[in-house]
Amino acid sequence: MRKTLTVEFPWPHRGLSPNARLNRYAKATLFKKTKALAYQLTRAAAIKAHARVHLAEGSTLNLKLTCQPPILRYRDEDNLIANCKAHFDGISQAVGIDDHLFHFREQEWHKPKKPGKLTVMLDWEEKTNA
């Protein structure tokens, strides 16, 4: 049986970009705070939806990113994924699935609107009790 869970996050901080020029301590602090927030928001969404992730053997946890940036600026998909590593680590921790089992679906981009948001829809094939 296919299950879904949707979680809404604030737009990723630009300091999380691999191209950001923060010192390593400031970047580590920002990463840690972002990961903790992603964990909390994912746990809250899972509790509200009564969802628990139990993957079927050999399947993946699919992630679809719906992006609404805060400003109109050229964005590319691979940089967004790199900026969201802390988010993905928090999601992984919250659902108890190692992030090597993540599979990224096509991204969906919307018109800019402040303050910006990132919506992550998780979907997976549920483990059956056979």
C-alpha cells in the first residue's frame, strides 16, 4: 500500500549553500539548527497524520520538492538539493530511514513569494505483513 506524508519547511538559509562563505563554526551551527527544525517539523507532521514509515523490502523513500523561493532569482535543482542536506538529515532522523534510501522526484517550482517555503512530499510503498 502506498503512503504519503507532506512537510512544510521555511526556505533554506543561503548559508547552507556549498558556495556560502561562512566560517566552519557558523555553518555547523546553522546546519545543526536546520536539522533540528526539520526533525521537529517532520515528527509533528507524522504524528498529526498518524504516519509511520515502514518501507517494503528493496524500496525507496521518494521525495518531491515543491519550491516557492522568497525572491525571483535563477535557481538550479542540484544547488537546492545541496542546500537542503540539513533538512534531509532531519527528515531521515525523524522517520528512522537512512537517507541513502531517498529517491528524488521531479521538483516543482512556483512563483516567488516572501518569506519563501519548501514543501517536501514523502511517499513510499508500505511493508506488508505476509
